Amino acid sequence: MAFDVKLAERVRKLVAGAHRFDEKRMFGGLAFMVNGHMCCGVLKDDLVLRVGPQEHEKLKHHPHARPMDFTGRPLRGFLYVGPAGLRSARDLRVWVQRSLQFVDSLPPK
């Protein structure tokens, strides 16, 4: 399994609550696309978030977050959040909302 199906379902419910979205296989996992932009996703048991460069600098030091790096070079503006930071519904909602807020600031594709 390339991604945690239960985590993907939890994320799907949060994204669907306020947005029209598409799902796309990406990075070997599942990505949620909002307004044509990659917003967030699930890779293995990690949450993938697009938060933009400014938030990335602040959030990459969070105990459960780390820069998204699957090629040897971190992707600026993208983070992984590990399972320990996603246990509660509230924690997951806060992380996903950060990503939705950034993507909502971008012009639709």
C-alpha cells in the first residue's frame, strides 16, 4: 500500500467540507487538488501539505512536521506531518486548514 487509506478518508472529509476537489495519484501516494492546485495528500502514513514558503519556514520546526524531501532536495512550501501529529481529529483539521488557506490564496488554474 502506497498510502494510509484511513488517513486519506479522514483528509477527504475535511477537504470536501468546504471545497470542490479532485483526487490524483501523485508522489506514489494520493493528492487532493483544490482549484487545480495540489493542496494536501497522503504518502505512506504521512500527511503531505502545501503551505507556501512563509508558513513552511515557521512550521518545519513543529515537532511532528518536516520538510518534504523525496528527491534529495526539500520542496520549499511543502511539509510532511507524521502520524503522531495527526492522532486527533482536531490536529488533523488544523494541519489541513493551513494547506487549504494557502491554496485558497492562489488564483484558480
